[in-house]
Amino acid sequence: MRRALLLVTLATIGCATVEPGHRGLYFSSSKGLEHEPLLPGRHWCGLLDRIDDFDVTYSTRNEEIQTTSVEGLSLTLKIAVIFRPVLAELYELETEIGLNYYDEVVGREFRSAARGVFARHSYLELLSKNEQLEDEIEADLRRRIKGKHIEIASITLESIQYANEIAKTLQDKLVAEQDAARQKTMLENEAMRSKLSLTSAAEQSKLRAETALREKQQEAELATQQAALDRIREESEAAKRMIKAKADAEAARFAAETIGRQERAHNQALTPLSVTEKGYEALKALGDRNANIMIGDWSKVPNFLFPLPGLAKVARP
């Protein structure tokens, strides 16, 4: 981690530069340490004043830690921590801990947390639980430095060195476990092959029977579906015929009603005079061109009084 304490006076260059990724706290000889951090850039300083520089990017520190497992066996760990100061709490960090906050707080608590976590685990667990161990150390370290104005990003377990005799014992144990697992797998596969060879004929017969049954079931389902389609088709045709018959009957009824309405309208339009005219026309049609038709009282006169040829006798009303 880059960190520096800059003392700048007017006797030299009269200003100080805060680099990108850093923040500064201005200390005035007359007013003391200011709360507001200075942003990156050039800043003027008074005589005997200074700017305390903080690297606020993530920094990484590697530690080599000697510890023991839960069995009391020795371990050498190479482990790294990634951290940075809390930007909004630089004033508190400076006044309570100071610029050397890693050595004063983070490093000590980090080593202690790592030893405590590994002391709760056995040798065998260390081979398969690296990520779990990192999470446990990170959680314990954050608990230890809570309120110290420092942020922990992550813990990385880079390597674990065992004592030579322990490493050989562990290696032999792993080889034996792998051989046992391989042998178990081979035995299980052989048993499965034997079972398949003994039951293959029965399984094939069963498969054929199941296939034939499925085919029959499919045929039955198809027949049922076809019957349903035929029934729907017949019902549809019957419905069509019924609809057509109803339509024809309705059309005939409508035509009869139309003719009746026309006749009623025609009859209602006849007057006594038009009826008389129609009667004349009808009587005229009964005779010929020389016929005499007498209506009214003249019809009571005897026919011999009209000896004219072609005289037609008209029935008295």
C-alpha cells in the first residue's frame, strides 16, 4: 500500500500534490487537522503546515503465518488480505489510529483471526475447505476491526505447507481412498452387467409386450377419436338439414303472408264504383258485340217487347 506523510512548507515549493487514488487531510499549525478530505491535485500549504496522504484504493498484504490444526499439528500458511480505509472516515482513522493503521490494527487482527480459524479444523478438512476457511477468516477479521474505519474486501488462502511426515501420510491416505473408490465403482459396474445379462431376455419380452399393449391402446384411442369425428359429422349434417327445412318453411310462410297482404291491400282499395265497373266488364264478356244488357228496373220488362235480334235475357236480380 502506498502511503506517505507530506510535509510541505513555503520555504520549499509552497504546495503539495495529492495523487489520484489518494486523499489528503490538511493539518494547519494554527487550526489543527481539518475534517474534510482533500481531493487529488495541487494544494497550497502554509508555513509549518502539512498534508497527511491516504491511499484509498484497495491494497494487498501477504502474511506467512505459523499455526496448528485441531490435532495440534503444525502448519505454515501463506495468506493475503485486501483492504482499504473507509473514505468518509479518514479524519477518525487519522485521529484514533494514524497512518500506520495496517501494522497497528489490520495485520495483528488478521494473523490472530487466521490462527483461530485453522485451530478449529483438522488436517483432512484443510484439503477440501479452502473457500470455507477464507470466508471464516474474513468474517472473524471484520468482527475484530469493526469500528476501526477500515474496510476488508476479501481473504485469499494462497498455500498451506504441512510437515513432511504429515504430508506423506495425507498423500498415502488420499491414494488409498481413491483406490477404494475406484474398486467400488468397478464392482458396482460388474454387478450391473451381470444383472443385465440375467434379465435381458425377460426385459426384452417385457418390452415387446409393453410395446404391443401401447400399440393396441393407440389403435383404440384412434378408433374412439374417429367415432367421435363421425358422430360430430353426422350431427352436423342433420343440423344442416333441419336448418334448411326450417328456412324453406319460413320462406313459404313469408311468401303466403306477402300474397295475403297484397290481396288485402287490393281489396281495401276497391270502391262501389270500381266494383260496378268490374261487374259491367264481366257481363259484357258474357254477351257479344250486339247484345243489350239492361240493369235495374228495365230488367223487369217482358222480353217480347224487345224483338230485336241478338237480345240477351238478363236474369233478374
